[in-house]
Amino acid sequence: MKNKLTIVFDFDGTIVQSQLLIEGIVKSLQHKYKLAEINTVETDVRKLTAKELLKAIKIKKWKIPFFIYEVKKLMRSDINSLKIEPGLEEVIRQLYALNFRLIIMSSNSKKNIKSYLQKHELEHYFEDIITSSKLFKKEVPLKKIKKKYSNCIYIGDEVRDIVACKLANMNNIAVEWGFNDAQILKKENPNYLIKEPKELIPLLTSISVDKID
């Protein structure tokens, strides 16, 4: 069904609470990559975009792909211990029952995501898992998703998600419970901004196909 609304979920920070795990991994790699330490008392990292965060830790540009690869690799041993955002598991079940098409698009690895979904018995709710090896340029796979499914909306928790959706001409829902706080998400003018997972059901059921395209 080409005209069925496809809901594209981000993974880290949107579905799972991975912020503390990633922060811990970054800290463990601090010496190896000669990273600057962020004073979290003075700096609220949730108010930093991904680019600003990379700049703050002073990582050399050429090291970024290796750094991101290592972060994903180190996540594997602890990925299944992460908690799903409270209330979101039931929302996923309801959206599936309402005949929405659910897929995941993430810069995390497919292996990590599949492992988590299988462990928590969520895999069968998602039709596909699409990943990108790059931290940025998420608009590239998003454009492919839009071309394949036509009517899509993306749910993500970061500024880079909103930017990518605009470049891919895809509507988006920004969530306040992830990596970036509401203040900087609002600055990017997402199509929708929500505080809690329970808001997704009435919002998505109210969005018609005509509103998406």
C-alpha cells in the first residue's frame, strides 16, 4: 500500500534512553582520541547540537568516522540493558494495530538495533531498519525512504534530524525527551514538537495523507 502513512523512528534518544551510555563511552575514549572534557556543570549538553558537541570535545575532523564507529561498536555489549522511553512501547503497539507502517532510520548500527528489538520483542512491529554510517547527511537515506513510501513522517530527538528532514522534504515530529532540549529544537521549526510519547497517537491519527504530501 503505497499511500499508507509510514512512520520513521529515530532510535537513540527517541526509542531508547541511550544518552548516559553514549556519554560514558565518549568519556572512556577521551584519552585515546585526545578529547577535551566538557564541564557539565557549566554547559548543558542538551542545548548543544551534534556539531557543537563535536566542536566542544575538540575532536579532529579526520578522526570523526573512526570515533563514531568505535562508539557504535562499544555500545553492543550494553545495548540490551537500555530502557525504552516510558510509554513508547505501548504507543508502538497501538500504531502497529492502527495499520501504520513503522520503520527505523538511525545512524546507529543495524546490528545494535536488531539486537535490542529482538531482546525486547519489538522486532516484528518494524517493517525495516535503515542505517547510515555517517553521523550527518541523514537526508540521503531519508530521500530514498520518501521515494519508496511517498507518505512519510520522521520522529526524532535532535536538531540534525530536523535539518535532515527539511533537506529530504519530509515532515517531522521532534520529541523533547531525547538528546536535545525543547529550546533548541524549537529554533529549527519542526513541523510538530511533543513532550510525551502518548501525544503520538492522537497526532498521527489526525494527520491525513493530504497533509503529509
